[in-house]
Amino acid sequence: MKVEIKKIINIAREAGDAILAIYEKDFEVYTKNDESPLTEADQAANAIILDQLLASYPDIPYISEEVKQQSYEERKDWEYCWLIDPLDGTKEFIKKNGEFTVNIALIHRGVPVLGVVHVPVQNKTYYASKGEGAFVIENNSVPQLIENRSHYSELEQIVVVASRSHLSQEVVDFVDDLKAKGKEVEFLSSGSSLKFCLVAEGKAHVYPRLAPTMEWDTAAAHAVCLEAGKDVLVYDTRQAMQYNREDLLNPWFIVE
């Protein structure tokens, strides 16, 4: 399956521009059936992404946060599919702190083989495709290769990505275990899929996610991490996290 990464980057940026146009004015916030927030920015970005993906790649099915999901019986035999979160970090968008992203991933038999994570407020785009490396573009500059091949367990000073204000007991236990081994631990707080990207580019060393996420929250940034030399593992089994599962709710995982 030949997909042009530049085309996906452009789609993500166009969705990001639509999000920013709404971000800079007053907007309504709605509540979905699962009690999560929804804005017109989510819907506008979703429309742009789906229209353009279907126009360019009509044979690739998709899973998007903002579209009713097809049954697993329909999905389970898909060789390829898109996983889309048109606005990851809606709560951050509502708070106007800038820490939200546009996520587009291509999945091949459960594995993310292409990912674009666009950060509209920063005009920054992370992207990767299998075997081609991971890159970041800042303010339309030349793409910069990113990689981080050290493992956090080998370091004495470890930067952990987590929320300072909503630390789960499990993350506290994870950090306490590191400290018990004589490690110095620093916290770095960030929203949305940016946490993955911080590990991919070496600004953080590990991201334990011991709380709920959905497949569309993680797939694009997972692709970036894989090409940057990082693993995304199910926390308790240490197996690589897979996608287009029957249950689209992710297990706990760790990016390392």
C-alpha cells in the first residue's frame, strides 16, 4: 500500500488550520454520550480529514473518534485502516493551553506503519513511516531527524512524562520504584499525544500511561516512537501494543 506521507502531513495541517480558526474565537462545548467534551473544531477537522483521505485513498477504511464505529466483525479482516483523532486533547483545547494535536495513523495488520502528529498552536509536525525514520518540522523548516535509542533503565537521571495534577497511584508507585533503585526522577507534564513525541525526541525518557486511552489517541504518535527507536508495550505483558482490536480501549502501556 503506497501512501504519500507529505499528503497526510498536508491533510493534518489543513485540519489544524481549521481548528485554529475556531480556537481563536468563542465556541460552544457539547457533551458526548460518554461524557467527554466535543467542539465544532473536532467536527470541522474530522470532516476535512475524512474528505481528503477518502478522495485520495478510497479503498482504505477508517476508524475515527468522531464517527460511529463499525462492528469488529466488519473490521477484523481489514489489512489496512486509518486511525484518526481529529482533535486529540479537546480538554486542552477548551482550556486554551495549546497542548492539543491532530493525529492520523495508518495501521497494517495491527501495527502502526505511518503516523502524523500535528501541533497547530506550535505549527509543529511530527511524522514517520515504517523504515523511513521519524522527523519533526518546526515552523515550516527543513525536517529534522529525531531518535532516542537509550533505555530509561540505563540512566541515573530519568525524565518521566506524567500529569503533575492527576498522578494516579500506579504512576506514583512506578516513580517510587525508580527512586528506590537510586534514580533521580524529574516530571515533565504535557497534554495529548505530545507525551509520546517528547519521548521520541529525547526530551523525556519514559511515559507510563496507567489510565484509560483509546486507540485513536495513541496510534499516530506510536508510529513516530517506533521509527525514533522507542517501544510502546502493554504494561503488564510487555507485548507490543496492537490496533484495530475488538475493544478499542487501550490497555495500560509504557513508552520506553
